[in-house]
Amino acid sequence: MNSVVNKDSVKPLSSKQVREDFNDLRAVVHYTRAAHRLGLWASERKVFEQYLPRRKTARILEAGCGAGRATLGLYELGYKKIHAFDFAEELCAQAQSLSLEREVGKAITLFHADARKISKHPEVAGLEFDAALFLFNGLMQIPRRRNRRMALRSLAACCKPGAPLIFTTHDRDHSKLERFMWKREAKLWLTGRQDPALVEFGDRYFEDDLGRTFMHLPIRSEILEDLEATGWTHEWDSMRRRISKESRAVRDFSDECRFWVAKRS
């Protein structure tokens, strides 16, 4: 999966680098096109219908909103109290532009923030949220498990007891191919030959014509442990293919992933 490189010339991946990657013009254009053209996935709609509060006045907090694809999708479903933020300033600016274009008024509040510190952000001060979202594997694009847990705790601090958290992850056990690839990757880690930019087993950092992307691919038990440790109670999870058949456009945009629903303890 990863070629052998000179370890002395590579620094371990940082949150700063991930933010720079998502502020890269190639990434901004990619996610902005999806926000304008793609909208909600069929699977997202199904999960929202089942687990989001039915009251359209429910207050929703969306972490990792990117260029606003799901944010505007929530608005189109009728939700009118949406607070959405992203770690990448350029993506957040695109979401704000799209909101102005769609004339959403005060229904959507968009701002730049770090999910690890969201409970202390001025935009959410004094508010309690009825639901939280972290879609398109956004949680898994935070380097280091301790930082992902910090984000989960911070989101929990913003939510009412019983509020749902809906998020997605990849799953390195979901197919024979994935299991084969990670078995081979494990041998690299055991012998110290893994990509030195990676900090934990399950990390991937790759580059294509859309720019560089970091992603941590967990196994199911890892997420269950993280939820239990951060103030959330596991409610349900399923691979996307079992929820709904997606369009070719969605499948081209996003690989298979696992949907998760947890409740604020």
C-alpha cells in the first residue's frame, strides 16, 4: 500500500497538514462541485428520516460540512436551525457562498472551527443541539485516535442527552480485498517499513488528481470503543450498500462506507 521512503525526510502527519490539503484548490473544486450537483445520497436521506428528530425546528450541529453538500440537503429537507462548520477555511467559504446563492437566510449558520474544540466555540455558546452529524468520513480525517476522541467528546458536550450523532467511516474489514491489503500493510508496520507520515495503524495518506487525502480506516470494534469512551451510546450501524442503492454519481464520488448512529449518553 505504501512505498518505502527515507524516514528522515518525512514528518508525521499533523492536523495542520490535513487542513492545508483540504484548502488546496483541487480539493476545494472537487467538494464544491459535489455540493452544487450531488446533494444528499439516497442512504443519507434514509438514515436521516429514521434517526434525525422529526421536528424541523430541531437544532442540528454539522461537523466537517465541507462545501455545504449535506448542509443544504438538510435545509431542503425542511430543517431551519442548522449550525455547520469545517476545519478548512476555503471549504467553509464555499459553503457560505452556496448558502447565499440558495437564499437560506438565517436557517444556516456557517463558521470555521475545529471539531476538537467545538464545545467552546462562540457560535455554539449557550446552545444545546438536538442532533449532530459528521458525514463523509470527516471524523476519520482527524489524525490520531486521541484527537478523534477529543472531537467526539466535544460534540457530546454540545448535545442534549439522547441526541443522535450520525457519522460515517470506512471499514478495513468490509471486503476480502480490504482485509488482504491491510494484512500486507500490517507486515510493513511490524518491520518498521510503513509510510513514516502515518502515525497509527489504519492510517492512509495518498495523492491523486484531486490532491492529497488523509483517512484513518478503523475496524468496527475500534469505533464502538471510541463511542463508549466519549459519552455516546451505540445505537445502530450498517454498510451503505445495505441501506440503499446509490447512483453512479455517488459511487464515483465516494467509496463504500459504514453509517453509524449513536445517542448522547
